[in-house]
Amino acid sequence: MDVILFLVFALFAVACAINVVVQRHPITSAISLIGVMASLAVLYLLLGAEFIAAAQVIVYAGAIMVLFVFVIMLLNAGAELRSGRSLMAQALGVPLLAALLGIVAFFVQRLFPRETTTHFGGFTGGGAKEVGRALFTTYLLPFEATSILILIAIVGAIVLAHKELD
Amino acid sequence: MDSFIVISLIKVAVVFAVLLTTLAYLQWVERKVIAHIQVRPGPYRVGPHGLLQPLADVVKLITKEDLRPPFVHKALYLAAPFMAMTLALMSICVIPFGPAIHLGGVPTWMQLTDLNIGVLFVLAVSSMGVYGVAFAGWASNNKYALLGGLRSSAQMISYELPMSIAIAAPLLLSNTLSLRTLVDTQAGGIWHWNVLRGPFPQIVSFVIFLIAAFAETNRVPFDLPEAENELVAGFHTEYSSMKFASFFMAEYANMITVSSMAVLLFLGGWMAPWPARYGSSVVPVLVFACAGAIALYHGIRPARRRDRYSLPVTGVVFLTVAAVFLLPMVQNWLLPLFWFGAKVGSILFTFMWVRGTLPRFRYDQLMGFAWKWLFPAAMLNLLVTGFLVAWVS
Amino acid sequence: MASVPISWFLTLSAVLFALGVAGFLFRRNIITVFMSIELMLNAVNLSFVTFAYQFKKVDGHLLALFVMVVAAAEAAVGLAIILTVFKRRPSLDIDDVNSMKN
Amino acid sequence: MPMQLWLIPILPLAGFLVNGLFGRRFSKGIVNAIAIGSVALSFAWVVKTLLGLDLDHAYTERYFTWIQSGAFQVNCEFTVDKLTAVMLLVVTGVGSLIHVYSLGYMAHEGGYYRFFAYLNLFMFFMLTLVLAANYLVLFVGWEGVGLCSYLLIGFYFDKKVATDAGNKAFIVNRIGDFGFSLAVFYIVKHFGTLDFKTVFEQAAGKPEGMLTIVGLLLMVGACGKSAQLPLYVWLPDAMAGPTPVSALIHAATMVTAGVYMTARSWPILIHAPAAMDAIAVIGIATAFFAATIGLAQNDIKKVFAYSTVSQLGYMFVGVGCGAFSAGIYHLMTHAFFKALLFLGAGSVIHALSGEQDMRQMGGLRKKVPWTFLTMMCAAVAIAGIPPFAGFFSKDAILLAAHAHSPWIYWVGTITAGMTAFYVFRAMFLTFFGEYRGNAQPHESSPVMLVPLAVLALLSIGGGFLFRIPEFLGSVFPPREVPEDGVLMAISTLAGVAGIAIAWLMYVAKPGMADAFAGGVKGLYTLVYNKYFVDEIYDAAVVGPLVNGSREVLSKGVDAGMIDGAANGVGARAQDIGGILRRLQSGDIRSYATWVLLGSVVAIVAIDLAGGIR
């Protein structure tokens, strides 16, 4: 059951991710990205991260991606033209990416042998209570720092957008 | 395991059927209510008192030609109503309607499934609800639709914040995210409901939630996305037939969802307003019996000719229902269902009442209201609640 | 009930990350490039959550949470910048945004 | 139960913040209420705290760990013992009075809120200094009062004299502070802590040489802050600030910080006799030297400024001779009568619309009777006439000095005579004879006279009411000084003689002073020009420094070596950059490719180094 769920959603995520990269119209990429995020949320549930799964949907899919979609609509962005100038990226990118993926996969296989497995319900410490407790005790300072970061981002975004849209 | 699946399937079927019927008839109820507010009879032709009007509407929408305008973004244009409908129905899964019951000897809950993070789930799904409207507006390739879609997404994002914060305050009192446990913590009478409960009654939070709910469901006075005098019909200008109906049903399904959420979070779910030993269990009997009696009384001296038959029939039906409520074997699940339905119904009535009375906001007023009034008020309320909860415990 | 090896999750994370990098490298639309960054962040979050599972500690979740917050801040400012740039020069091509070079 | 000591300094700080940030928009009434209210509340809290404490044992409150580095730890903590109690009462009490006085004095000045904000800030730092439980917190207060002193001396920043004086005070103090910080470093190195308690407990077992160095360095710090030879030069110039500032900072409180600090450090000094001797010698030399300058000054505030330097010298003599409590005793009485003298001088100056030259005064006794009366109390007190306050404290110091080494006593007695002479010279020139100026003198407002009256009462009775040596007996090492009626009589006689000579020269036979000055013309010129110390410092230190900087550092080192090196580096960087700029293609995707390349290489390298296990 776990394996089936994992495979379904992992494959869906990968398919969507590929779609993000290959589609030439930004709105299609955006929808695919929402698909990636939704399937990741399911995988988080498999790993016992209930709160993170909900936050993933609310924050990523429900807020950040809405912003993206919003901007795409506002700018009425069209499909991108096919022609690249960055020769280096084209020439070096593919082999480097392959190398990166290969190396990381190699290390993952070496560090995490097949015997270390996961199963649903194997970790129940990811509920709202546990996350909240850690957030407001151990991670209080980073939490406050991020709240200030968000505040700065809000002000910055307003200033940037306001000046131009006036 | 097997009985679990079977029961789940039964529950899904029942909930789905009831919900869709309710959706159809909600439309009829709304038209009637608004008509009476505006002193006109409302739907009257199809069936007695227009009771078959929803059926006629369904037939009309299904048989209409399924137009697809040129120049639309095909995939998204088709997907948008589907998305809207799916997401609207998804939240229903976690909404509990009543306590545990025994179905064929197997204990089960009057709820499709309970999640530890039920509240978050509803929030997550409703935050995804923006996409249906936004994509519909954009894919239509029509300036009115685009403007409607943009307005709607901005509005929904803006009102989601005060709504979430307003939800957080009663959660502090109940100390759980599971909708079922949430109701359990409010047992024992009206003064234990979160809206009135100590240490800090959540009246402010309830009002904020209701206002935000109006905006979330794009209802009057926040129905800017479909302001017909500015935008023709907003994001669904280019939609017709069943696709249009999907948006319509999604809107009503969302109304039911937020009303249920309001009831679960603030009004004690399926709990009676006062304990059964003080006679709360006879309330539904009395209500239906009174309604039946009134109907029969008017049936004896009908104002119109057709009422000579329709009113006595209605009266008998009501009296039968009242009698059913007296049966002890159904009381344990029918009573909670009655209270839940009554509470959700009164909130839905408020939705219609507001629609019948209030004018529409201007767009800047709408945004200003959300950010400058609702949001700070919700924050303040949460702050005070937090302090008091910490103080008491 | 068969169970899923942890390495699968990590490999999935790596694949998603690589796809994000690929998007960053090969796309020219500035919004798509931005979305590729979000994809990479998501991939990293997946490995955080996986590690949280492996060590049975909630800390990984918190890191993922902070990543989300930072991503939200980044998206807000980044999209505002995109809007600003677009107002000045109506092109979303990332190769056209190179006036700092001279 | 914690006594909330932090409230004592925080209240004036709050006053400073409110007045400093918003004072511009407040009316004078609000500024007054905040400034005086905060200091008065602070005073009230001091009284409450002291009443609630058992002062025989030091009471310490810790707030947070300020610095933590290995075993070394500095806490932000305050402590109260009897010594602190005396200082707290003097600082907040005299401070409150001077705040009230400033209401009248500053009423017509610009930058009203700024003045009170600075004054409150000063109170904050001074109280921090006094309450500090370790050298670092003390140093914070120490530097802070220096800053406030600088700000307030230069309060009339449109006058070059004032800003120059502020700079001078700041720079001269820097020398002393340098000594003090060296002392602090030395203490950290040898004690491993800055806590007073721990340091003092360990001091007995440490080598004498090290303690002597610490003591001498502390003395250098104290010399800067308390205007001792050779660093006293800033204090007379500091009189360019408003008179309440001179009274509060440059007479009553800040300049005594050095005395307080050395007295506080007695467990170190007591094991470093050489440092004690140095302090005593410097003290007596300063006392004598400044007193001679005071003889010939014509500016009324300058007279009192040199008098302050001289009296501070006395306190150092007390500390140096091991009579710490006598030093603190004199510190307190001096705070009363010298603040009174300054405030009275301020009242006179106020009455004459800003005139400070005593040659333009005279006969003011009838014009400003209250000011005259109160100042007379202070003058008698400083002259050491019993039973006024100054008699007791000065006597305690001189007796201790005699027990330590008699020659200090004799020099001190001569100085006492000179003190009486120049103070009464100033009094006679100001209040007796005929009025020689042009302004229309008028008595000051009650708001200025009330603080004068209170201080006058303290100058009269402060000596025998507050027996500081008995009070502080448990704080400092016990010290037997025999009562000696003869010595007491001699020093008192010296004071009386000084007054008599002043009477003779300035009231009875007014021409005599000029004749005498003409008689010893060379000496008079020398004293009148303050021994040309400023000129000597200019020629010996400032000139070479400025010229050396200009010629060697600026032209040689800076223009030649540093600029050359910088330009060379810049040019090379440009060359290298010319090559590297090809990488900066402005193409973000090629940047990303480089990042990718880097991360692949990094992962491989980390693995090769054995980092991934």
C-alpha cells in the first residue's frame, strides 16, 4: 500500500516537475508546479509530517503559487521564444546536471542502504502540537527572525510595486 | 477492514446524494427567500410553490448546447469548473455531522473521515479554491472574465488571512485541530460553545469569520468578481450549460462548507443548546408539530385554491416527521442531525438575508476593509484570547 | 505491507532538485526561472522531512517550515521586482535583463 | 525580594529618551515634569531601596550575562553597599536640586529640552557607574559620563570656545581612560574576572608588583576623570558649559568618579603602597598647584574651577594616605558646598545677565541678598571653619595625612589657607565694595533660590550630621588616627588667616592687592597665566603631534606607503578583474552554471577528504 502510494505520487511529482521545465508557457509550468507541491504534500503525510503537509498546501500551493499565477495573468505572459544565448549553460549544463544527479544518487545509495525503510505511521511526532512546541521553544529566535523577514518582505514588495503602479 | 470499506462507501454515497440534492434545493430556497424579502412570490410555476423548479433547472442546464468559445486556452478552460467543483466537494469529507452511531452493528461516525488536522485540511482546500476561479477567468481570454478572476483571487487571498486568524482563536480554547474533538470540547450547553465560552467568548471572532466567509464564497456584499453591472458575469462570462452549473454548485457547496465550519468552530456542532434532561430533545418534535398544525390550520381555510390540497399534505408530512422524532431508536442520531441542520440552516439563511438587504462594496473599500479593519481586529482578538487562555491555565 | 526505502525519498528529492536546476539553466522566461527555484526549495524540503522521519525528530519539519517562510518572502519580493522590471521594459526574457553589465 | 535596583538608573534614561526624542514638540512644562520627575523618582527609589536594605552586607542584583567567553564571564549586575549608598544619595540628591535650579537658570535658553535630556542621560550613566558591580559596567558609566560631559560643555555649540573646551575635555579624558582600560585589561589577565567581589578577595594573595601597576594605571584613569596633575587642564576650560552643568558634573559628581573608583579599589591599593604614595603626592601637588592659580583668577567660575581641582587633590590625598572614608567624606561635603558655590555664581551671573568677570562686579550683597547669604555659608564651609561641613572632612584628611607623612599635612594646611583666601577674595570682590558693572542686577527666582537654600543648610550641617567615617567604618580597613587638637587648630587658623588677608586686601585696603601684585610681578604673571601650562602642553605635546602627523604620517606614511599600496593593489585588482570580467557576462544562466560546477566539485572534494560517511 505504502509503495503504491509512494510510486503513484512520486511519479506524478516527477512528471509534473518535468512538465514545469519543458513547457514553454508559464501558466502551464505553474499548474505543473502546483501538481508537484500537492503530491509532495501527500508524501509528507506518508512520512508522518501532518502539519508540514497542510502548511505545504496552504503556503506553497495556496499562497505562493497564487501569487505566481496572479503575476502571470497580470503581465499576460506569453509563451517564451525558442533561442538561447547562453551557450555555456547549454554546453556545460547537461553534463554537469547528470554528474550532480549521479553523485547524489550514489551517495544516497551508499549512505542509506535498502534496509532503512519507512512505513506510514512510523513517526507520529509531526503533528501541530509537536511542531508548535518546538517552534516556540527551541526555535523561538529563528521564528522571530523569520517574522521580521516576512515583515521586511511585505514592506519591500509594497514599496517596489507601489512606485511603479502609481 | 471490509466492513470499514463498505460502510465508507455507503457513507460517501449518502453524503454525496444528500449534498447534491441540498445544493439544488438551496438554490430554490434562496430564490424564495429573496423573493419574499422583496415582496414577490418567487418561483411558482413548476410544481406546488415551484418545488420542482430545481429539477427543471437541472434538465435545462444539461440539455443546453455546450458552447466552447474560440481563442480560449482549451485545457484550462475545461479544467477550471472541474477544479472548482472538486475542491468545493473535498472539504465535505472531513466535516462531521453527528456523533458515533451503530450502523448494522458496526460503530461508525457520521463523518466521512476524521483527520488530526481537519481544520488545516479545510483551510488548505479552501485556499486551493482560488485556482478554479482564477483559471476560469484567465483561460476564457476575455477581459471581463480576466478582471473577474483577478479580483476574485485577490479578494480570496486577502480574506483568507482574517479568516484563518479568526479560526485560530476558538482553536486556542478547544486545543485541538480535529473537527470531531472540537465539537466534543463544546458539549454541555450553549455556554460551552466557543462563541460564548470562557475565558473569552469568541463573538468577535465569529463575526469576523462570517464576514470573511461571505468574501471567500464571493457572496453579496463581496460579489465583486461577478458584479454584473461592471463585468457582465465576471469569471464565468464565457461559460454555459453544465460548466456554468458547476461553478454555481461549487459556490453553494462552499457556502455549506463554511456554514458547517462556523457551526463546528463556534456553535457547538451537533450539540443541543441545553442538556437533554431539561427537554432539549422535544424541541424538534414541537417545532415540526407546530409547523404541521399551522399548515393544517391554513389548509382548512385556504387563501388560494391550490392550497386546499398542498397545505394539508404539508401539514401531515410535518406531523409525521414530528412523530419520527419521538421514536427512541432513531433519536440518538436524528437529534444531533437536527441540531446540526438547524444551525447550518440558520447561517445559510443569514447568507440569503444579507444578499437580500445589502448593496455591493466598491473594490477599494473591500480591500481596505479586509486589511485595515478585519485583519487587525482578528489579530487583536487572537492576542486577547491567547493571553486569557494562558492566564487561566 | 511493503515499505518504502528511505533512499527512494532522497532520490526523488535529488531528481526534483536536478529538474529545478535544469529549469533554472534552460528556461528564459523569468517567471519560469523563479518557479524552478521554488521547485528546488520543495525538493530540499522533501529531504528535510525525510531526515526528520529517519531521526524521529521534529526538527526537520521546522527547517522545512522556515524554508517555506523564506520562500514566501522571496516570492513576494521577487514577483514585485519582476513587476517593476516589466514596467520598465516589456519583456520577461531573462537574457534581456542585463543592463547592470555595462 | 529583589529591590529592582535597575529602576534607579533606568528612570533618568527613560526621561532622556522621552525628552530627547520628543522634547522638541513638548511644551516647557512637560519637559520639566519629565526631566525633574524622573530624577526625583530615582532619588525616591534610592531612599526606598536604602531603607529596605541591610547595608552592612553588599547587596547584588544580577540581570544578565553580558560577555561569556570560556571561563571568563562578565555580568550586568548592580550592587549596593554603604559606599554606594553615600554616592547614590549625593548623586541623586544634589542632582535633583540642580535639576530644579536649572529650571530657572535655563528658562530663557535655546535647546531647553536638549539640555535636560543630556542632564538626564548624565544621571543615568553616573548612577550606572556608582551601582556597577564590576569594572566593565563601571567603565560603561565612566565613558558615558565623559560623553555627557562633552555634550554639555559644548552645549552652546555655536560658540567656538565651548566646542573647543568640549573637545579638550574629551581628548584629555581619553588619556586617562586609556590608563583605566589598561588597568581593566591587566585585571582580566591576572584575576580572570572583573567582579569587584572576586577581584578584591583575591587581591591579597597577588604579587605586589602587579598590584602596583594596576593601582598606578587606575590612578592614571582617575587623574583624567578627576582632573589631577598633569591632566587637570580640561576642567577650567569646561566652565564654558552652562553653570548648572559646572555645578553638577564638574564639581559635585562626575569629577569625583575618580575618587570613588580609587576608593572602591582600596583592596588593590592597600597592597600597593607605592601606588598609594603616588596618589597622595599627586593629590597634594594638585591641591597646592591649583590653589596658587586660583589666587589670581578674575573669572568667578574659573576661580571655583581651580578650587575644584584643588579640593579633588585633597580627596586624593585622603585616598592616598589610606583614609578612604575621609576622602569620601570630603567628596560628599565638597559636593554640597562646591555645588552651592557654582550655583550661587550662576545666580550672580544670571543676575548680571551673563557677566562673569569679578572686576565688573562688587557690592552685590544688597542686590542679591539671598544668593549672598547662601554663598557665604559655602565659602565658610570650604575655608574649613568649624562647625561648617568642610571643616570636618578637610580635617579628617589632614589628620590622616599627618599620620602618613607630616610634610603633606603642612603643604595641605598652606593650601587650606590659600583656599580660604581665594574663595573669600572672590566673595569680597563680588559682594562687597562698590558696584563696578553696568548691568541691572536682580535677585533670582525662588526656583533657583530654594536649591541654594537647601544646599546651604547641607553646607552648614552636612559635616556633623553625616559622620561618613563612622558610617563607612565597616567598608574600609580600620585605621587609627589620633585626635590632635593642635593640628586641628593650626589648619583652622590657616583658614582664618586666609580670610583675614583677603579682607585686608580687598575690603579694608582695596589698593593693596594691586600693589602686592605689582611687587611680585613675575610671579603674578606666572600664576595669572596658570603657569603657562596650556602653552607648554601646546608646545610640548600638541604641536609635535600635529606637525608629526602632518609631515610624517600624512605625507610620508599615508600618501606614500598606504596610498601607494592601496593604489598598487587597486591597479593589480583592475588587471585581474580585466581578465575575470569575462566571466561576468551579465548572463544569469552562466552564473548558475558556475555555481553548479562549484557544487559538484565541492561534493566530490568533500568526499575525497573523507567528509561524507
